[in-house]
Amino acid sequence: MPDVTPLTEGVIPRIMNGEDIEAPILQILGVKKIITAESERIRILISDGQYFNSYAMLSTHLNFLCEEEQLKENTIIRVDKYITSIESKNDVSSFMGLTVLHPGHQVQKIGEPVNLLDAPASSAQKAAPTPTSLPSTSNNIFSFQT
């Protein structure tokens, strides 16, 4: 396995609480198409190595990443732009810009993440250290790095 960019461990609770985190590094554990009468959306299961969460969606202009099979299981991404909709029960993050750092076939699952919804609230809030972010190499919303 090649050198893998470390995940921003413990950052998912902060993202889901609406905190603006610069360029978090996450791993995709699963991808699911959701087809409605109006559109096709992509729901992704994300992990920071400590927690996982299924309340993340791709912005529709990034659906091509799934069509081109760039967002497979275990893929490491840098989230360049996102928004979190904080609602009473299910907070949802929409990823509007991301960079693929390591394709899924090059990486194994990192850590033993637990479901954010099952984690005690106090440990999920304390668990997120200040992230290490990478400088952006492009002004594009999407770029691919091998």
C-alpha cells in the first residue's frame, strides 16, 4: 500500500455540527444512488477513521465522479467545499467540491470507525482535534490527484 494521506481524525462531529473546517481529509466507505422523480442524488458513507456517518450527499454537479467510478469504497478525498444543513434529527452535509487523493483500489479501510449516531455525545464533541489541512493545488471545484 502506498503512502496514504492521513485522515482528519475525529472531524465528522465538527462538520455535522456546522463548524467550518478547512479541507478535511475523509475516506469513503460506501456510495449509494438515490433516484427520485426530480433528480438522481448520490449519498456517501464517510469516515474520518474514528467516526462514520451516512448523512453526506454529493452536489449533483459531482455525480459524474460516481459515473466515472472515481468514488469507490475506501477512496480518500479532500473536501474542498461543503455545507451542512442542521436540522433537529438528521443533519446533512452536502459536498460541493472535493479532490480525490487516493483511489479506493490503492487503500484499505482506515481505523475502526464507529457510527456517529451511536457515539456518546460528549466523546464525539471532544474527539475532534484541530485538523491538518493541505494547501489547495487548484482553483477548480474538482481535481484529481494520483
